[in-house]
Amino acid sequence: MSVHDDLAAAQNALRALDRAVTALQGHFGNHVDIRRLVDDVSRVTSDLDLLRRATPAAVAAPGSSTP
């Protein structure tokens, strides 16, 4: 897999985790552990965004070559 594919897979997994945590929040309400999970998902989302922006275009684009 390319870095682009890996980033996309991570983003899809993170979206699924966010949906699951939101569903759990509906069951548990404003419980401290749910708040921690929500914060964790937010932090991982930010970290993944930073990685995406730090990835050079030549590495991120499948089939590109470096000079």
C-alpha cells in the first residue's frame, strides 16, 4: 500500500471509530470515560490531519517519482 492508501484507510477507520463513540455516548451520556474517548478521537483526528499535510506530494501520490 502507498502512504496515500494508508492515510485513506486510517481516515476510514477513524470515521468508523467516531461513529461508534457517538453511539456509545448515546448510551452512557456525559460519562467521564466517554468524554475521554471523544477527546482521544479528536486528538487522533488532528494528528492524522497533521500527517496528511506533512506528507510530501511525491510520496502521497501513487505513481509519482521523486527527482
